[in-house]
Amino acid sequence: MALSDKSRNEAVLKAITANRLRDGEVIFLAPGSGWVERLDDAALFEDAAAETALAAAKAQAEGEQFAVDVYTFDLRVVDGQRVPVKTRERIRALGPTVRIDLGKQAAA
């Protein structure tokens, strides 16, 4: 079951990410099993639900040959903002750390 940002503040949650085959773009599983480009639009899961959703997302992505490297990662919702726990995922979600005028962070 996906959770809303307001349902858990600062708890460690999970999101599902992959790379779109067409252009290599980082994408995130959205509520309803679609894919989105922004972490803010991604579905959030607790541990048990994340594994079930991950298996379904992998099967869908591989079956449709839509995305590769599908996996879960940890994040927290802090003051309404989704913050990946690891730096790697922050970079994947936002863009380069040395130039904040590039990547998804520049569009915000």
C-alpha cells in the first residue's frame, strides 16, 4: 500500500526507481503502477509493501522492455520534502551537486 507524505513524517520509507531504456532518464514508480520523472510524484511504501511492489514493477518494466535496473531505495519525508537517505539517490533524483542550475533541481 502506498503512503502519502503526510502519513509519516521523518520515518524511513521506500520508493522504487529505474532507468528508462529510451533515453536513460531516472524514473520512479508512481501510485497506480505508472512511472514518473520526479521523486515528488513517486509512490511511497513501507518495507513489506515495497517488496511486493518491486516484484510487480520489475516484471512490468522487463515485460514491456521499458526500464532497467529497477530497485528500491530509502527516503525520509522531512517537513514535507522527500529526502533520499543516500547521496547517490539524491543525485539521481535532483541532478549534479556541483551545479544546481542543471538537472531536475533547476526546474523546481
